[in-house]
Amino acid sequence: MSQQPKTAVIATAAAAAVATGVLAYAVYFDYRRRSQAEFRRNLRRSERRVARQEKEAAQADAIAHRRMVKVAIDEAKSEGFPTGSDEKEAYFLEQVQAGEVLGADPTKLFDAALSFYKALKVYPTPGDLIQVYDRTVPKPILDILADMIAYDTSLKIGTSFTGNVGGLDGADMPTVGLD
């Protein structure tokens, strides 16, 4: 039989020591959890604190997202949209192509959704285009696009009109996406 190299023996011993340490800590943690009421209370408080912080962070992200949507849509409206049919067609194709290119990059989903929104804005029947988007555009982009559509009160979709009905405004836009 040949002797094992010293490094293999040392590595095995180190791994065994680490595993023993982890196991000992798990046993100690379980003992404290079972026997000390204050330790259990602190664990529950810590869990509640983490859950509250996660909830607050999610709400802050949602508010920031809505603010970003509002700014982007208002900026797109202020830039204006083409009025002639040839200009609309060229603009539509340009925006759809830009949306597809930007949609390939996961870091530019918002910009892709904005391009698809701009294309939707000049399309003669936006409801039909939304159905096409639903089949071809990835869901994360669709969710952002849904927020943009919900914010834009002047966009006509099919026979319905997303205008200011019942006193709602952009601040009341829903937080859910297209499903």
C-alpha cells in the first residue's frame, strides 16, 4: 500500500474539524432555542424585524418604480409622437425594433418596455398590439408595460378608454402586471 500525501490527510482533518464545529454549533443553538425563553423571544423579534424591513423595502421599490414610470411616460408625451401615417409607421417599426434589442439585455427591461409603449402609442389599434405583445414579449417587460398603460390616461385600448374614470388618477394605478 502506498502512503497518502500529507496534504490529503491535512485537508481531510480540516474538513472533519469544520464539520464537527458546525455540528456542535447546531446542537448548542438548538439547546438554547429549546431551553431559554428570552433567546426564543429574540429570535421571533429578529424574524419580525427582518420581515418588516423586507416589506418596507418592497413598498419603497414599488413607489420608486411608479415614480420612474410617471417620469418616463410624461417625458415621452412631452417629446411628442408623429402624426402622419408614414411617420407613424416608421416610428412604430423603429420603437419595436429598439424594444426587441433592449429586451435582450436583462438590465434594460424598463427601456425596452418604454420603447414598446411608444410603439403602442402610435399604433392604430392598441388593443390588438397588446395581444401580440402578450404572446411575444417576455413577462417582466409586459409587467412594466402594464404599469405604463395603467398610468397613461389618454391611451385608447380597443373599445375601452383608460381615461380618468371615477376620479382616479395616475397615483392610483395598480401595482399588478399583465397575467
